[in-house]
Amino acid sequence: MANPYQVIIVGGGPVGVALGVELGQRGISCALVERHLTPQQIPKGQGLTQRTLEHFYFWGCVEELRAARLLPPGYPIGGVTAYGNLMGEHWYAPAGREVVRPYYFQDNERLPQYITEVVLRKRLTQMPAITTLFGWSATGFEQDGDSVRVTIDRQGGSGREVLEADYLVGCDGAHSGVREQLGIGRSGADFDQKMGLVIFRSKELHEGLKRFPERTTYRVLHPDLKGVWMFFGRVDVGEGWFFHGPVPRDAAPGNFDYVGLIQRAAGFPCAVAIDHIGDFELRIAVADRYREGRVFIAGDAAHSHPPYGGHGLNSGLDDVANLGWKLEAALRGWGSERLLASYGEERRPVFVETGQFMIAGGIESDAAFLERFRPERDLAEFETHWKEMGAVAGARERGYEPHYEGSPVVLGPPNSASGVRGAHSFNARAGHHLAPQPLSSGRNVFEELGRGFTLLALDAGDQVVAGFEQASVSLGVPLKALRDTRAGGREAYEARMVLVRPDQYVAWAGDEPPGGAAVVLRRAAGGGSG
């Protein structure tokens, strides 16, 4: 007998709601359980990458997201790094995500997470396959070989129900009850530092920062702080800000001067009107595994880190894009157990390297610089290496390229590993994100990709393409064959055929399928190579 739902999603923040949208568009029946009736009004997770905006394009609400932004149209998204404070002599404004824009189908965006959640919740209401249970909390679950049963309580103690589904996904945050019940441990760098988080308004700060090119974030490196940032981010242009910086372990509203800390970082006594004070630990925590039986974890439940670079939210939405189609494949019967297992095998190494390379590595390299170079010791030496720091910051952005080369369900290079360090390229490489290219019709290839696999046949022979179509029918794997004779696309991709997964990553690229079309398609669906 079929379970009442196919998937239960615990946690209705942006990752949980996005998963509901992803699965809802695929016709998968879901129950989404979230204790909060409305999004929490904390402007975190603002910087959305080009890859994230591709997700919103495929979720059918990218224009709604852009229309909801608080920043003026065209306002530059990028950062300034200053030494000592924001009025200091030494600063740089490195290249940001714009350096990799040609490799993605969408521009990046910036807006508070709670607005992103509103856009996703509205899109979710258009999904008849999704049942939303806002104002309910999951209190426990049990699973067996056929199903998962989740006990939920209405907030305020006015009711209890048990939901049943084929699978459960915990998107319930860094303190995930789903992860804790599974007994999944976490590991990662811990800098043993409490950070204050302040939401405030200050027109004077906005005026004071007109000394810089227009930017959305401002990072302060102070020699006393050993690489830990003091950081300002715009909520809007003119008045709204958030700030985080190191505070004593016992700091709390009423016993610590948060305004003084903000003014110290700013470098002048600007007026500050505080709206909210919170805190977090400067710590990276990655789950030891992302699945146990029929239960998965995603977003902050699987990986959490300080709000540096927006990696938490963007990574969580990447989890959704990776997991959603694999759950559908398993539920429709064409995706194997191996395909489900590949979710953690692909996503976990990406976030491990994100923490090591982009976050902890950045803090450690900043600390080493601040210890070694001081302008009062040797100004010329400091200025030389400060300039190099700006160049390194831009290179780090260009070198951040999440990929699944080591995945068991892509036909990548031998002895390769998944991670984030690489190079963006138009070349279609197995395990890497597909770069956009125009087709002979004038449309972009991204506008023609199917919800299942897509075979880009660029001057490929009809017999080989027919082999993939026949394999699709025999294996039950959904496939759209996209024939095109545009030589430029083939030259950019450096392959006559590119097999694109439902999450826009390349499963295989080449001129002839090794072992035949059925072998390649079976491998991509998790069925092995034979």
C-alpha cells in the first residue's frame, strides 16, 4: 500500500521550502512541517550566486526574486576590505562574482534571506502536490524498510499527528533534531570565538562610506583580531545595515558596548540605532554523513558555518538541486540506491572544501598576514603584500568552482575527487556545471534543458543519438535529445555530445559513448557501467 506522502520535509526555511518547490514541480507529493508561521526578520544569507539564480530560473520565480530586492537596480554587488577600520588609508575592492558571470545563465543577486523565503513560499502555494503545515513542529520519527513516520505537534500543544512517507528530509537548521535523532556527528574548524550580530540603522555610516566605490559589504581586518573579521553588510542603500564582529564570551545587551564596537570598526563616531542584537560561534560544522536509511539532511542541518560569503544559503540550495531529482528518480523507479547514495558523496566533499578553502583558509591566511606585516614596522613591505592580498581575493573567487568529478554516477577522469577548487571553463567536463551557450535557434541551451536528462547532440550522427533514445526507453530514464548543428557550441564544449543531468551538471561528454549509450545512461542513473 502506498504511503500517504512520498516525502516529508522537516524545516520550512529557505532550503526546506525550496525543496518543496523542486519536488512539487516534479509532481512529488510532500508534507512540509515548519514551526514558524512567517519568516524570521533577520537579514542574513543575502548574497545569492549566479548558480543560485539558475535554481530560481528553473523553479519558475527568478523574476519575482529580482523584483523583491531592496537595492536599487544595477547597484554593484561586491566588497571592500580595509585595514584597521573603514576610514583607514589601506583598502582594496577586489573583483567579485562578476569574474565568473560568463559561465552561468543568470546574474547574481542580493537581498535579505527573509525576502527570499517570502518569494519561495509564494511559489510553493502554486504547487498542488505540497501540503504545508506551518505552526507545527516535528518531535520525532521512526523508519523501517518501507517508510518513515514523523510525529508532529501543533505549536501551543493543541494537537498531535503522525505523518507517513517514503522518505524524510531534515532541513531544520544547524541544531537539527532530525540529525541528532539519527546520531550523526559533526566536525570542522572551531575558532572558539563568540561573534556579535547587530542589525541597525545609520545614515551617517552610509555617508561616511561614500569614500569607496559603491559596494554592498565592507570587511575590516584589524591586527589585534588575528584574522577574525569585523564586517558590515548593506540591507538597503541609505540606512539599513547588519554588522558582525568578535565580542567577549559574556557579552549581552546591557553589559557590552555594541555601538562602540561598530564605531571602532567604522573608524568614526557615527550615530547607530539598533534594531536587533544576536550572536553566533565562529565555527564550521559538517555532518559526518548526509543520510541514514530513508532519512536525509540538507542545508544547515548538514553543514553550518559563520555568515561569511553567503556560502550557507547558497550551498543549501545546491543541496536541494542535487537531492530533488534523485528522490524523484527513486520514487519513479528509474533511479537506483546508488544514485541516492551519490547525494552525500557529491555534496559533502563540496562543503568540506568550502569550509577549509573559502572560510577557515581565509581566516588563517588573514591572520598570518596580520602577524607578519605591519605598516608601522615597514610601510613599503606592508603595501606590497597588501596589494597582493587584493589579487589573491579575486583569484580565490575565480578558483571556487564546485564540482562532482569524483562522483560514482558521472563518467569523470580516473582517480578524481569532488570539491570546490578548480577552474571555470566552457569545456563540457564530466562532473562540472554546464556553461551556457547559444543554439542555432538563438535561444540559450539553458532554455531548452529538460527536467530529466538532456543529450546535447552537436553535429552528432543520428544513429548515435537514436541509441541514447532507445536506451532511455529501455531503462525508463527520462531523456530529451536536443539536436543542433551550431559549430560554435560544439567548439566551446569540445564534444559532439554532452549528457546533462537534471541539475545542469555534466554526466558525460565526448564524441562516442564509451561502451555504448546504454552503459553511459545506466551509469548516470546510478545503475553501474554494465
